[in-house]
Amino acid sequence: MPTWDVTATLDEPAALVLGFVAHHLTMGAERINLYWDAPPSPALAQLLSRSRVRQVNCDAAYWRSVGGRPVAHVDRQIINANHAFAQCTSAWMLHCDADEVVSDGDALRRSLTDAPSDINSLRLPTFERCFAPGARSFDAFDGIMRGAVPRLYKAAVAQTYAGGYGQMLTRGLSGYAGHKSLTRVGTDLAVGVHHSVLRDRNPAPHSDIAAPAQHLNDVKIFHFDGVSPAHAAHKLLRKTLPVSPAALAHRIGSARYAQIAALQDGLSPEDLFTGLRQLTPSAASLLARFQLTVPQYLRPDDAAVMHWGEDIWGRAIQGVDLVGREPVHNVA
């Protein structure tokens, strides 16, 4: 049975990290490579000290060893992904974010087993967490999942949102509209953010050539783009760079740039979060017509409870001390 690793560069709340790791351990990942873009707390790092979890602290010494630290987060992701890929001992490696999870480990294993020998890249469509019309619960892993509408209909779905929120969506999504990829280890491919690529990535973002790939339909990436309004706003503002507004919009896309501008103009994180993620009845109808809404049946929080216990999870989701009254080594 083909094995697979998952690699992420992360600077996320402890609850999201614990859910990400526990979920992929449960899904059957051979190894989880965590590249810490900012140092984790000692308690969190100790909790994650397991044989199938590899942690890399991206400190000054690490960046010197790989040629320097890029300013842009996406460029750091690329370097880290290829650092992991070069050392990977599994048959395949998935590169994703720490707020993204594989929808079905069994289906993924079947797809890896059935992949033709001349296919070295597999693409998984991304579905983003949103909320049904009238929903009142916005907990970390609640909601439903929505996929990107075909390009021909992006204007139609934008018109289903009032208050200008439709213009802040990319093909109906608040994040990116695309996929994430698994890359076969031992090939001459390299790893990009979304694609397997035909040569080694460098920080020039438009110099890549995407590798030929097979698209998987029965395995998805579920994207929890911001587990709370404050978290979503923090992640958005982290995308700003010391460049002109036009250059930033070109790099991150006009829709994401419009979200950042709205926050900077005084829109509250709560209003932006709800306006982008809560479907209107007409948006829900349009997405249903394209079969682009699916239930959110995954529970990374349950997986985290199974691996670390209710007390640790409760502390993580509240953003407080993970260790509690017990030494970390007794609960890890």
C-alpha cells in the first residue's frame, strides 16, 4: 500500500495545529512534517513529539542553511515543502496548509494504489468551510463546505451577495479557488504551493511549469480558512507586504486585496467573516445546482480529543495554557 506524508508551514493557534495533526494521523499519514514559521510554545511542541510527527523550527540557523529567509510567506512555504520532499521516505507527499485536511484517508489510499505509474502528480480539489443561510453557530469546525463555481458563473455567484461581499470572493470562495497536490517521491519534480512543478521552485513566482497531473474527484481538501473572525482577520492582514497596493493586489488577487482593504477601512472582523462565509439563499441555490456544497462531516476536534484528551483540547480551543495541572509528558 503506497504511503504518504503531509507537509505544512504553520503559525497557527494550538487548537488548529492539534486538530490538523490528529486528523492526519487518523487518516493514515505516514509522517506529518511541521515547519514552524514562528516558534511554538514548549508545551505544544512537546505534545506533538511523536514518532510520526517531524518538527522543524524555522529559525535563523535553518534559514541560513537553505539560503536565506524570503519575505513572502508563500515563498517560505515553497522552500520548506521542497526541504521536506528531499528527505521524504514515503511514496507520495501532500503539501497543504495547517487549516486544510484530507477528506477521506481510505479513498486517498485507493487513489494512490490505482495511480498509473506514469502519473507523478495528483490534484485534490479544495472545498472551503462556509455556513448555511440562517446558521447561528460559527464554531471552529462547524458549517458546510463549498467548492469554486466555474469561471463562467463567477459573476453570477458574486451578485448573490449584498453589501459588496460578492466582489471579495474568488469564484464564490473567500480564499483561493483551486486545488492542492500530491507529488510522487523519487521523481524529478519539485513542490509548489498548489502544483507539482517541473523544476525546482525559486522565489520568482511566475517561472514555474505545472507538471501533468491526474485530478481526483473522490478525495477533497477541506479548507477551514479562519476558525474565528479574529483568526481570519489576523491571517488576512499577514498577507500584506512592503509593496505598492497594485503590486500587492497582483500578487494575492483582487478579491483578497479587497478583503484587506475593507478591514483597513474599519469593517469589523465579525462582519467580514460572516459576510464572506454565510451563504445567502440565492448563493446556496446556485451552488446546489452545481453540486458544489457538501456536508462538513470531518471532526478534527474529535480526533484531537482522542489523541490528547478532553482537558488538553479544551485548553487549546480556549487559547490557554495547554499543560494544565499535569506535566506534559503525562498527557502527550
